[in-house]
Amino acid sequence: MKIYNSYTGTLETFVPHHPGIVSMYVCGPTVYNYIHIGNARPVVIFDTVRRYFEAKGNVVRFVSNFTDVDDKIIAKAKERGTDERTVSDFYIEAFLNDVARLGSKTDYVKPRVTGYMEKIIAYIADLLRDGYAYEVDGDVYFRVSKIADYGRLSNRKLEDLIAGARVEVNEKKESPLDFTLWKRTEEGVRWTSPFSVGRPGWHTECVAMIDDIFGEEIDIHGGGTDLMFPHHENEIAQACAHNHHLVARYWMHNGRLNIDGEKMSKSLGNDVKVKDLPGDLRGYRMFLLATHYRAPLNFSLENLDSYQKEWLRAQKSVQALFRALDRAAVLDETIAVADPEIADTLVRFDEAMENDFNTPNALTAFNAILKIVNGLTRRTPDFALMNQALKAARTMLSILGLDPGLRLLTADDRAVLAAWETARKSKDFATADRLRAELAAKDLL
């Protein structure tokens, strides 16, 4: 398997630190609002990465956090006349609902910053002890100048960063690039530390939680390109100082999502919330997977509509094949894929995913099996080939997170189908029409 490592800027052979076990961390949301469709891209991409590793027999230790300490959360709590915990709980639940609707798994480790405060404070204290940080009036800053390779991830030179630093003047800092590890404050939720009463800086939260949860350099750290600098750059700086490693052996970053050709952001007021997307969100998932994860992507309602229709056609084809086998009582989920043409589609699918998770090419392989599926449902039944084609299609869809919604017929379903066939044969059109409507309502035709 080849993965593009953002840190080295090269395509590298992926070798997990522990054979058969893949450790992954993906930066999660700051929970003060509903997520927008750009936030959904890493959710879908790294869920698909996880699914592929698991399909190949690996155990995946997947972690994605909730940032539940932030000025925006404090502001939202004030606006609503409530506390930060209530705000965070509400938007965490909303986020997980959106994740599920996107077809992504929710059974992963979900650390909250507020649950790791003791570890975060200890991490900062270690950096202070070792001279990588300094404290001024209760605030703690990281000495960027002590990290020789600072800027390598984002391909920026230290001197250029200093010269072009667009930061507020802060006379407490030794350098304008030094970032906050701990902020002394009297506002909002805060904790007592050896430095002051306050709360941590954003860049320390993830790296301290990764250190505590995994206890070593992980295999993959993922997130959007917008996090590459300064967030991920600062994570690496702290890990180099604290643990003498790069947080992760492979850094993966998904490209930005624009809307109608323009940058999408909450501040510009042109962000579209996932909860407000029309139609079946599996169509949106397919839209996201149809472009390579590292490439920029442009969203429009027209694009969404096109992929929702494409997904509906694909779903109906797979469902029709499944129902034909189920109605004939010949479903065989244990069958081996031996037909050369069908097996070739699986090979092409795997080759695409092994090449830096090339989901557009994986979807091309799926469309090839879909063509076979449609051909099989239009001719004299060959149940062996039909079962093999169904298995190939379901294997691909499971990895892509596109659930076609297949369900076995119940005894009642079979009884209605039998009655419908009898009514048709006896030309009892009124009964046949009524039963057909009942079957259509259950999506069984």
C-alpha cells in the first residue's frame, strides 16, 4: 500500500508500527455549532480509510476528539444563558447524528478535552521543565526557535514565518511565532494549574491526548489541509520536544471544499450545514468519494443532485439483484468470487485503494461490477454468478460506506408476494393492484 505522506511530500509504502494494527487520529470538531459540508469531508475520507484497513483484516485503533474548551463555546453559552457543558453536549450529539447520516462509523474513541485536563497540564509542565516553554504572568508559550525543522510539514521557512507573521502584538512573547500552551483567564470554564487558573491552548490539546491514549508515535494523523499550519505544525513541534518523534509516521490531509467556486467558511456566511442538505446523504458521500481526497473539491446543489440520482440508480440495481436471489431462496453469502470478470473488478478496486486511497478509481471499479449486476438481472437467472456479483458489490460498498439498505424478506413479505403472483395469474387485477401497491410501499419491487 502507498500513502502520500504530507510531512515528506512523497508517496510512501505504508508499514504499520505493529503488524495487523493501525493507529489513527483525526482532529475532530470544536463543538459550538453544527458541522458544515466541508467539515464532513475528513469525516467521510478517514472513515473510508478505516473501513479499508479493517476489510483487509487489520485492527484499527481510531480516535477523533471533541474540542469542548474554546472561546466560541463560551460565547455560545453566554448567548444562550447556559453553561459550556450544555452547549458542548448538544453539538456533540448533533455531530454524531450527522456522522451516522453520512454513513460513517461512530464506534471509535472520542476523547473530550475537558476529560484530559490533568494530562494536558502535566504535558505543559514537562515542556516548561525541559526549556521548550516559558511562563509569563500565568500564560505559557512554546519556544518555536528550539525546533530545527519547524515549518517542514507546511513547507515554510522559519525566517519567512517570522518576517510575515500576522499576529497580534504580544510583548510577553520572546518571538511572534511562539504559541500559547496555557492561557490565564477569569472567563468561562477554567482549571487550576501550577501556572495559573486558566485553560489550555488548542495546539496542545490533541498532542497531549494522543500521547496519553496511544503512548507512542501513531501510524496516521489525519485532518484537512487548513489544519496543516499552524495546528499540525505545532503538534509536531511539541511532540519533537516532549517525545522526540513526529506524532505520526504518516500525515494525511484532505483538500479544501469550496462552494460554487468560492472558499466556504462560517465567517463568510456561505457555509452549508450537513443537517440542511436535501435528500439521501449517501449521495453526498458518493460525491465526496468521486474526487481524490487530496484534491480540492467544488460543491454545488447541481453536483449534489447528480450524485444523489447516481446513488439511487446504483442502490436500486444492487437491491434488485439481492431481491431476486432472496425471492428464489438462493442467497449464498459464503460463495467465493471465482468468475474472472467479477474477480477482476475486485482486483481493480483493491489496486485503487492501495494507491493512496484512490476512491474515484475505486468507484470506477464499482461501476464495472454494477454493469455486470444489471446484465445479470436482465437474463435467465444464473444464481452462482448472481451471488458472486452481489458479494463483490457488497464488498465494495461496505468499504466505501455506501449501505444499499438490503434486508431479507420476512414471512409476511413472502406471503404478500405469493398472493400478488396468484392474483396476476388469475387476472384478479383489483387485488393484484392493491398488493402491488403494498409491496411498492415496502420497497419490495
